[in-house]
Amino acid sequence: MRTATLDLRADPVDITGALIDIPSESGEEATIADAVEHALRTRAPHLEVVRDGDAVLARTSFGRPSRVVFAGHLDTVPANDNLPLRRTGSGDDEVLHGLGAVDMKGGDAVFLSLAATVTEPRHDVSYVFYDCEEIEEARNGLRRIERTLPDWLRGDLAVVGEPSNAVIEAGCQGTMRVELRGTGKRAHTARAWMGVNAIHALAEPLRRLAEYQPRTVDIDGLTYREGLQAVRVGGGVAGNVVPDDAVLAVNHRFAPDRSPEQALAHLREVFDGYELTVTDTAGGALPGLAEPATAELVRASGGQPVAKLGWTDVARFAALGMPAVNFGPGDPTLAHTKEEHVAAAEITRVADVLRAFLS
């Protein structure tokens, strides 16, 4: 199969369009990874390039005093009648429509352009283009790379190109999902007094949730708003049976000043008297705005960073002991939608900021 051609010296807007037109649903990134690998090997001789599965990594080794890691995933969610690429408008008003335009081929295009054209950066740079971000965490390419090529993820700052409206989103929230159960005794609903309704037993924890006041936390001048929400209630046997079992699933989004262990301790206080089962958890990432490399990037952006309200792969880099930010073109609320589109002006802005930062 012929490898798709990417011109890494083209405008990042055009590189974005070329990437959109290469289908790369999670688990099927071989074609786009081949194109990225070929382009980096042939157009960026100053970089060391390696392939790990369907991830492509490249880096400089100039002996600079600091290193920055740029990371972007190559995969997308399944198509929804939003391929091939469609371009509307022109000049500053041009918009690129298509699967992955926002999440996150615009960010990938910027990183690829920098990789090929900034040949003598003032920081050493590692570029990580990875697979399987949009599916279950166990298959995430960064998780695999951390096992197989851990030194490629180390640096003084990580920039993840997730869509952020071309504004620096520093750190991220942690997330935890827990379940608690209501138990009872089955009976015929015509003789309900002979049973104990397990669904009714969830009334008390639901009341606590309804009255819960989440924290608002200031870290490095950024405001992180926490959340605690019921996300699923399940139970019931049949239309004429008092249920003897019910489950309440709760999602907690916590500020990065708390560890997962501290978040769980807090939930145990909120739901005192109930047994909690943790079904999923991931720690957050502190913004690290006081770190020299992060502060330098913020100055280059000329804008005010904001807190990331949500979880992204910046948390993986934070767990490695380095500050990390999200910075990419596109409106994150459009990610995974049929209407996914990105303004060319945002792609250009992110590219200009990062080029100034490196140069």
C-alpha cells in the first residue's frame, strides 16, 4: 500500500488538511503513522526517529540545558459522515471541517511543522505522535511507550496538543468513579411491607449528593472547580417485585491539589456509613506555572492561562514529575461531533506561539 505523502514544510493549515484526509480510527493508525514516520525521516535529518507500534517518536540531541516534549495522538473516534476534508472561507476566515480537525490533527500538524522547520531549537525537543488515545486506557500508546521507551517521555515541560481554543490550559483535574449499593429483601409488590426496597435505600446518598457543595480551588492563580455527580442508578428485578439490590455510580472530578487517595478519603467522609467500590481513577496534574520552561511558554503565548477542567494525558507527564499543559487549536466542545471543525487562524496562532517559544 502506497504511503501517504506529507509535506512538513507546508503551512500547518495545509498539513492539518492532509492529516484529516488520512483515516486513523483508533486501532487503525498504521497508515497515518507510516506517513508521519516517512515524512520525519526524509524531511527532518536533524532528528532521531523511532517507531513503536503505531507511534512515531522524534527528538533532537543538541545538549541544551532543558527539554520540551510535544505530544499528540494520531487516532480519532469513528467517522460520522465527516470525511473527506472540507474547507470553507479563505484567509483569516478559513475553516477546516472533518474528522479529527479539532481532536487533534490541528495540534499534530503544528508539531510536525515545528519538527521539520525549527532545526536549531533553544530547547532540546521530543515529539511523540501516539496511538489509541480515544479508546480504553489499557491500550493508550503513551502507556506502552512509558514501558518500552521511557526516556523519550522525560523533559522539563510537556505540551499536549489537545484542543484548547489556542489558550494554554495548565494542569488538569483528577477523576474517580465509585459505586455504592443499596440492599434489601425481595417481595411481591402487592405485599411490599414484607420486603425492603433496595432502590429506596439509595435516597440518603442521593440526598447527600443533591446538597453537596463542591470546592473551588485556586492553584498558581488558576481556578479549578470540583464536581460530584450521580452518573448512573441501576436496580430492579421485575415490575411486580420489590428489588433487593441497587447500585449508584458517582463521578468525582477533583482539583490537582488532591491525590487519588485523598479524593477517596473525602468520598468516604461524604458517604459515611456506605461501602464504596472504586471502579476507575486517574490523578490530576498541577499546573506548574512557576517552573521556568512553563513560565517561558506562558510569556511566549502573551495570554492568561486557564485551568483545565477535565482529564487529559497531561496527567501522565505530571506523574513522571514534570509540568504539563494542553495547548492546541480548536474548540474542545466540538470534539467527537459530526460538526468537528477548526479555524485556520487558531492553527496559525498555536504554531506562531510555539515557534517563538522554541526559537
